[in-house]
Amino acid sequence: MLKQCYFKVAPGAAIWYTARMSRPKGNGSELQARRVEALRQLREGKSVAEVAAEAGVHVGSVYRWQSMKDKGGHAALRARPNTGRPCRLTDRQKAKLTDLLLDGALANGFPTDLWTCPRIVTLIKRNFGVDYHHDHVGRLMAAMGFTCQKPKLRAAERDEAAVEHWVRHDWEAVKKKRSAAAPGSCSSTKAGS
């Protein structure tokens, strides 16, 4: 929404410019209450400028609210949800996607069992013919109840028993030890004394 602002520079001279207004503060019911209250004040005889100043809005907003009420009554002033663009997958397709994801990436023809956003994009395109950007798939997965997980960086061939044995028996021999001959010091500039 654009707002026209006027600034007096010198007596008799004015410069105007168009500035972008920010989104109004408050949830839907608060904004609706503000619109209704502003129109009530207009009915009581206040000027549009006074109502706009009290509501903290531009005069054009008050005129727009008045026009909305004239055309659609009080129902036109009701808060409307900002739903955004509808999902391109149906509920049935989302349920099928959930099943495919739970089957694992290997079962769906990928070389490892790790789901990434680009892989999910490929899966959706392959099974449903719908194109999604890989950045949006993360939001879709969150809406479906999935969470982002960071995989543990361990080799698949790792032998836990061998690692445990090494830590218990060989680690002490390899671990660096403080020399017993030289006493320690906390100072970074002075050797131990």
C-alpha cells in the first residue's frame, strides 16, 4: 500500500513523495475491531482526519473502510484469513507422499537412505507430476509433520565393539601426556617455575 506524504520546506512550498506503508499491527480480530470502531466514530460526527489520527491510519484507509461497509455492510469489515497460495498436492497425494517417505529413499530408487529436499522434489515430480522448488519442500514437509534431521557422520562399516576396545586399551598409549619433569604454568608468557 502506498502513502502520500507532504513536507513543508518553506512557506508556500511543499514537496510530496510516495512512501511504502507497512502492514498494520495486530491480528485479524483486532484489525476488524479497529475498522468497526472507526466507522462508529464517523457516525458520531467525527471528521475522517480525526478518526484516521485516532486509529493511526491514513485518511484513505478510513474512506476505504467506509466504502467497504457501504457496498457489503458490516460483513465486509470482517477479518479474512490470509491463506496464501493453495497446496498443489491433494490430501490423498500428501498421504501417499507420507507413505513413500516412510518407505525410505532406498526403496524409492535413491542410492542412499537419506532424504534431502532435492530428492523429495524428484519423488513428488516422479509420482504426482507436480513441480516444487527445493526451498519450498522444506515448508511442505514441516506442514506435514516432518522435521529436519541432521544425520550422524559415522561410517556404515563402523564396528562399535572394535572402537570400544581401542578406546579402553590403546587410547592411553597414544594420548599425549604432560611431561612430569617440567611443572605446569598458567601464564602464557612465563614457563613453569
